[in-house]
Amino acid sequence: MTAATPPADTRPRQRPASKKGTALIQAAVIPALAFFSALLLGAIVIVFTDPETLRTWASFFRNPGLALRSSWDLVSEAYTALFRGSLGSSNAISETLVAATPLMLAGLSVALAFRAGLFNIGAEGQILLGTLFASYAAFTFDGLPVIVHLPLALTAGFAGGAMWGAIPGLLKARTGAHEVITTIMLNFVALYLTDFMLKTSIYQRTGRTDPISKPAPESAQLPSFGDLRVHFGIFVALGMAYAVWWLLFRSTIGFRFRAVGANPQAAAYAGMGVGGTYMLAMALAGGLSGLAGSTNLLGVSLSLTPGFAGYGFDAIALALLGRTHPFGVVGAALLFGVLRAGATGMQAATSIPVDIIVVIQALIIVFVAAPALVREIYRIKTRETADTDTFTKSWAT
């Protein structure tokens, strides 16, 4: 008698955890090498902006050791001061988190729109409108308990940004107007609308002639941690990062966002409402931007003034550096928070201009935007599987 053949295992095979971990590591390689490359080129910029170090290079062939030693001392001192000023103490970490909090939310705004195939350049205007709404809710409903007043102000900020973000979404859905043009134009509308409102009796602080809003009362302020400036807005930002991740990768709405972003024609053929998806994506993106301004208002500045924002365009870089993934955006925001918080300490220690930090940020963006260049420099083999390097392919649709 022959032994019976055991039945074949027809259960679906799951992807091994080791392969998932490898994919995550590979996804982080390009941003990490981009940051390293930016620091190297930033070091060259630092050397060539310091007159004393340049003089040692003028006599390089007579004393090459002096030039190299002077350059190394300058660059190491600068970067040590940079990271000490952002991570070297509890106060430094606090300043890093304060800088990173609005950047996280603004970066999530742009990343969410990217996933739906939309290029949201209007984060700056959405921040201003959200902050305008949050400021009004803060000083108007003074006297409410904090458990009601604070969520009300944050919700108002989200609603203001969502309303402003829904406008280009509606125009895209109904008329086909490109969101790049409409969001850029709405930035200027929001800027001058905010300047106008700050000069009216509704917003202008009593007894002041300059454009500054009434302060947010204590019941609408985000609590801070003791004597540190970091506030509970960091938990709002992290919570929204998780919420956006769940929305994009665990919900049917997120699947629709990604399907429309990948191929709107195929999504429409499958019965998905492309126009409605555009409107919803832009409204949610605008709400996240409005929340970014609201947390900064209620946790740091407490009053709205002209030029309040200024980080809406950084959000584009954050979404790019984070590969349009919510958790990647969180990491990118923390990195930019480190650079911003440490810039002042670097300038104080070495007299190097703060503008060098802007140069380093720009170099990071350049390298991340050109992954083929990074792979060529470091001789990294191209993966055979598709990755997110082509997430911008639907912008022209």
C-alpha cells in the first residue's frame, strides 16, 4: 500500500515580516542619505562663508594641514552647536517640538492631497484662515470651561482651513481649474483678508492701533509642560498623523483617495466619484493646515498678527521628504524642527548666519526630489518593485 498524499496547503501566504522590515529600511535609505549629503554640502558652504577659514585655504599649497584643520574645527563646532541647541537639553528638545508641531500638521495636509493626486500649494492661506477662525472662537467665547472652550477653538480652526481648502477642490471638480493656480491665488486672498480683519473692531485688541488680535484667554490655551514651551499641541499633531494613516490605509475613503490619485480615469470607470473625492481631499487637507495654525496660536503666540504663518511652503518639502506617508512626515517635521531650533544656537556659537539652515533644508529637498542622483552617488541598486518615487505622476491630469 502506498502512503496517502497529504492535502496541499491552500492558505494564502503572508509576506514574511523580514521582507516588510527590509522594505521599510530601503524606503528610509534615500531620505537618510539625502540628509547626510546635505550636511556634507552644507559644510562646504559653511567653510566658504567664513573669512578666516578662507584665508587658510589661500595658502593651501604651503600649509594644507592648517586649511583642513581649520575647516574641520569650524564645521564640527557649527554642527555640534546645531544639535546641542536642538537636542542637548530638555529646553532644547522643547524648542524642537514647538517648531515641529505645526510643521507636522501642515506636512500632513500636503501629503494627504498628494495621495489624492492633488498638489496643495495653499497650505499657507489655509493656515491663516484656520487661525482667523480659531482666534475668533478663542476670544469670543471667553468664560467657557477649558474642556469645552479649547476643543471649540481647535474645531473652529479646522473648519476655517477646511472651508478654504474646499474652494479649490470645488473648482477642480466643477470646472477643471488646476489646484496649483487656485491655491496660489487663494494664499494672497487669505493674506490680505487676514490683514484687513486684524484692523477691524472685531479682532483688533482694545487700546491698540497696530493690527494685532485680542489674546486667547487661558481657557482656550493649549497646556504646556511646566516651564517648558512645548505644549499639548504635539499630541494633537501625533494623533492626527495616526488618524491620517488610518484614513489612507485602513478605510474605504482612503482607498478611494489613493485610487483617484493613481489614475482618475480608471477610478471613474470603476464608479468612484472623482470630483467628490477631490473636494473631500482638499477640505480635509485644508482642515489639517488650519489646525496647524490653530495649535501654534493657542499654544505659543496666543495672538494673531500679520505674517503669522510662514511654514505653509515648508509643508511641501516635508511631504516630499516624508514620501507622502503620514509617519514619514512626522519624521521629516522632527528633522526640520531640529534644524530650526538649533539654528540660533549655531549662530551664537560660531557667528554662522541662520540662513545656512535654509540652504541645508533646500539641499535635503533637492536630493530627496532626485532619488536617482542619490542612488548613483552611493551606488545603490534600483529596486525592481514599484515604490513611491513616482507619486507626482497624476499632477498633470
